[in-house]
Amino acid sequence: MHKLIRQFAQLTTALAVIGAPSEAMAARQGCQATDAQLLTAIRAVHDKQKNVGVQAAIHLKGRLAFSEGIGLADRETRRPVTRHTLFPLASLTKAYTGVATLKAQAAGKIRLDDPIQKYVPEFPVKPELLITPRRLAAHRAGIRHWGPEREALYARHIDRLHQILPLFKDDPLLPKAGAEYQYSSYGYNLLALAVERAVGEEFTRYVSRQILQPLRLSKTRFDDARKPAAGMTKLYSMFDLKTYAELTGEPTPVPLRDYSHNMGGGNMSSTAEDVVKFGAALLRAGFLPSAQHEALFTRPGFGGEPSPMSFGFFAQDAGAERRITISGANPGVQAGLMIYPERSLVVAVLANTWGVGSRSAEMTSQLPKTLADLCAAPRDKK
């Protein structure tokens, strides 16, 4: 067993650099770290977690500064991770839904404080709380997250957002609805449906037309499990997928699952390069008008403590360096995105394994921060 582990480690090290694009190498002007230093930081977490494959990219001062793949996209066929390998984004999808919501608001199509029934009349009025798009975006609407019903959903394909509503629309709101941050992917699917109704266009088409096409995100897509995309990574896990107990030994493959029940909250795939390109569009007002851009970086308040999430991103407390972040995790998926406007810096990390100790968010939170600080340290640390 130890011999196999050593062989696997040697193989992932040998495949660490999969031919980074020459333009990325030339564009790394201003990044304080060398490629070797950045790769060392990535490998440290990759090896510690026994991950199968990882992809990372950095966008700095308007240019792609770093892009690398480590390890394997398919361990069985020894297919390596390259800069073109597609990775599921899991809840990073919520960032695209949040930006789409702000795009619709800027166009005068949706009002964030309207009752949700204005856009989705079949969603029942809840006596506990007036639910609005703004509350849904901030996870302050009291709508529950997944329950035991989700296991059956992995084998079911859903074509349109409104078909998700029967799964939760008649449930009572959670205790302390509206008074606390209560994470809900169902809530983000309701928000996506409100956007769809407000703009009069199917949600995935609207996201494509308003975000993916203008930013030339050619590798970013909504997934269809019935037609897996060419170049998609396989997924692996060091956790039992029924009990979620951490396992010993080698990562095991994760069966293909259908996430169409989560179109607004976790059903997209992309590359790290495309993800940082998306993030770079949000560094300054422009792609979003000033008011909407400011909303993205501001923790919204609802009469009490501000919510940590604005519109698909977690925003920093007032007074801290401005930063928005979002991470995602599905079985076999780890994904993280960090955006630093004052440093003109965006970092994305995508992994195809639920690795050892991955509950710590070391891959999706600490590693992007480490890469950011290596490449362009905050002013007070220079």
C-alpha cells in the first residue's frame, strides 16, 4: 500500500506542469512569487489531502498571471489535468446567479425588495416573513436547505426551474426565519426562477447571454448529466458517500450524479482560467453598474446583524480589506474563488477530490488566500 501511495505521489508530481500557456508565463509581470513557489503551495495541500487532480489560476492587474494543472483528471486512464480540463463548480454557481440578479436589477427588470410572489406567484405567501429577492440572495429568507429527498434527485433530470418548486414551496420557514443567516440552495433556485420570470427568458440562456458570452467564458457551461461534456474531469472521494465518514486507503470514484435540480445553486462547470476571468470582470464597476457593483461587496443588513453573503459572494466586514469569496463542494468537488479589488487580483482553485481533511476548507479557502498573498501581498504586509 505504501509503495502504491509513493508511486501515485511520484506520478502526480511528474504531471504537475502540463504545459502552461506561454502568454500566461509572459503575463506574470508583477506577481511577486515564482511559478515554482506557487506550485509548491498548491502541491502541499494537494498531496496532504491525497487529491487526484487540481487546477489553479491567478488573474493580476488585467492579465492572466498563472495557470497550472496538477495530477490526473482520470486516474484509471491516466488522463492528466490540463488548463482545458473542465471541473464542476458546485456552489460557485451561486456567484453567477447573484451577478445575473444584479444584471436584471440594473436593467430595471427586477426589484430586489418586491414580494417574491410578484415574480413567482405560485410560491405561497409565508405568514412568518415577507420573502424578497434581496433576502433570497443573502440567505435571509428562512427557506430550508436539502433534506433526505436529495438522494433520489441525483437520478432525476429536471428541465426547468419551476419543476423544483414542489420540493419545498409548501414547507414552513425555518425557526428564526429572516433573523439569521440560513444557507439554502433551494432559496437560490427560487431566486433564479424569479430572475427568469422577471426578464422573460429561460434562466440558463439569460446567464449565457448576459455573462458567459460578453466575457467570452467559452469553457463555462450549465451541465447536463445526460450529455457529459468532453474534457470533464472524473470525481473522487476519501469519504463514504452514504455516511460521509472519512476513509483510509486510496480515493474512490464518485458515480455520475445529475444536479439539474440545482440549476441556480450548483449545476455549472468551468476551468480555473474562465473562473478568474469572470472574477476579473467584477474587480471594478463597468461590467456591473456602480450601484450593483457596490452591492456585491457590501454585507446587506435586515434590521439586525448584516448577512455575510451579498449576491452569490461572501463579503468582508466593513473596515477589512475589500474581498469577496465563494466556495463550493459536492461529492468529489472542491472549488474556491477569491476577488481582491484593491490588489486587482483574482484567484481560483478547483479540485476533483474530496480529499483527506477537506472539511477544513483548506483547499477552497486557505489555499486561494495563500496564493493571493504570495502573488501580491496586501499593502500593510509589503
